[in-house]
Amino acid sequence: ILAAGEGTRLRPFTDTIPKPLLPVGEIPILIRTMQSLPEAISEVFLVIQEKHKDVFVETCALYPIEIPYTFLFQDEVAKGTFFAISTALPYLMFDEYILVLNGDDLYTKDTLTRLLTNTFPSYLLQYKKLGSRYRTCDIDEKSKTITNFRKQTETEIDAVEVPCFTGASVLPVELFAKEPVYQGGEASAPASLFEHYPDVSYELCTDWVQINTVEELAEAQKEF
């Protein structure tokens, strides 16, 4: 679970608390994410900033979390999701695939369980209008595969609902032994996957709740 983001678009709330620990309906986002994990998951690795360790430890201790979890630290120099996930490699020697989630978004257990039934590697997608900073993809509904990972066209940006990557994916562990692909100066796990693996499946959902802005946080509060 990737929980090392700064949450700059959620200031001033994130000036004093890490974004994944912001409450939604009085329960921190990260705790809700951990409570939504499928039964098949046997262990959790939480990638955080080391400076936030104490507050994460204290917060997690307040809630009944039955699944074992370990805190790992995002490298301050090696930026990007590729390197964030790579921090778990020493613990994954006997695993072929891993479920990766954003620690600051909300998912349901049913949807994540469906994702685990797909052919791997696989991404969870949801149709949504996206700003220019986000990439989308083309999909083949017959084969249920992603055919192209791409930038949005000018006519799509903020105007058309396109497949959006929700941050939930099942990725091969061996990907993180390969050369990463960089986007915007950071090593991107999605870009690296599509560079090295031609066949990537997808699962569509409608219940992912993205929390990137103050407005999205307010909307999430209404649902919980």
C-alpha cells in the first residue's frame, strides 16, 4: 500500500497529518483501505515516509487490524511508484504477484476480490473525466486487455470520461528487477509494466473513491 505522498493539494489538512491518515467518516483513509483487503491477502507492506512513522504506528494501533503489516520507507532520492514498490522486494522472494493499492483512495472488498480473479498482470480501471496530468489507456473489451497506455488527447482532457487508473493493480514481482521507465522525472510502475509486458488485463469498477483534492475529500465525507 503506497502511503508516502505529500498530499499538497489537500492542504491545509495535510500540513499536520499525512494524507492517508485523514479521516473519512471518522476512520482514516488508510484504515478503510486495509479493511477492504480481500481474504486472499496474507500480509501488508505500508510504504510511508520515515519521518511519519510514529504517527502511522500510533494511528494503526487504534484500530483492530487482523492482517500482519510492516512499515517500509520511501527512498527520498529514488522517486516514483516503481521504487516505492521495490522497497518490499526483500520480503517477496517467494511471491510471483503482488496487489498494489494507493493508501489514500477508497476501494471496496468486492471490487478488489474481483480484480484478483483476472489474468495477471491486471489494473483496476474506472471511467472518469481526467485533468491533463493523468494518463489513460485504450482497451479491448473482447479480450479484456489494455492495448495502449497513453496521454489524453486535447479533446478528452476534462471533457470526456476515459478509462482511469485507480491505483489498484496486480503486478509481477519480477517487474521490479527490470529497468524502470521514467515519467516526469520519476520511475513509473505503470509505464514500466507496459514497456516490459505486452499483455495486461483490466477490471472495470464504479465504486473507487479518489481523494486528491479538498473537494473530493468533502464528497467522500458525504458517502461515509
